[in-house]
Amino acid sequence: MSSTDTHTDDRTSMVQKAARTVGIVFLIVGVAGFVPGLTSDYDRMDGMGHESMALLLGIFMVSWLHNLVHLLFGVAGLVSSRRWSSSRAYLIGGGAIYLLLWVYGLVVDHDSAANFVPLNSADNWLHLVLGLGMIAIGVLLSRTAHRAADSGHDTAVSKSGADSSV
């Protein structure tokens, strides 16, 4: 196991903190989707599909499936934040998934059975921002660590605990 995966002290890399933060936000959004008041037309929420008329914050279409996906993304963020490499993979891979979901939302007819998540225009543009943001965070925050990984040193925190950023 390389020192970029774990640390010899109690410090956490920025990419790990970012993965944890993104995970917490997804958990909050997932829970909020089940809270009447935060979710309008809560009584019209379906398990999945475009028939769900519930709107998180009155803007974003949600269903039981949609909320559960947010909760799963949240748990994945927390679990991945334990290691530098999994944090980076979560942010970049999760961002790629959200970009694919954005493209899917653009091409699928929002009133068809294929819109199983469900998605509306607000969801689509949020997915674009999430996808680009997660990828940017994953790449930028791990950029300084890639050279040290080759030499077996963590650039954010050396074994002595001193800052050795490149």
C-alpha cells in the first residue's frame, strides 16, 4: 500500500476531505427528498418514473429511487474518503456518471417510461454542474500528489508531518 492511500499521521488529504464533503451533501439531499415540506407534492411521489410529481425544493423531480441513489452516492463518498486513491476515483468516476446522466436527461423524452429516475430540466443542468464539478475537484486536488505517488511519498503530508507540496 502506498503512502498516497493512507497516512502515517492523522491528517487527511484535500481530495479525501472533498470526497467526504460531497458524500455528506449527497446524504443531506437524499434525506431531504423524503421530507415533506422540503419536497413539495410529497404525497404524489412514486417509486420511480416520470409520473412522480414530487419536487425537492419545488424545483427538482424526485422519486423513491432518485432519493435512494443520492443516499447511495453519499455513502460511497464517505466510504471512499478513507483512502486518497478511492477518494479520487469517487470524485472523477462519480462526476463521469453524472455527466452521462446529464446526456441521458437531454436525449430521453421526459414524459416517457424511459425517464425512470425521474428527470426534469432543472435536474439535467444540476447533473452537468455536478459532473464537471466533481471531476474538476478530483483532478485538481489530486494533481500535486501524482508525482509523489511515483516516489512513494504523499505530497500533502510527508512522514514527518511537514508540508511538502510540489
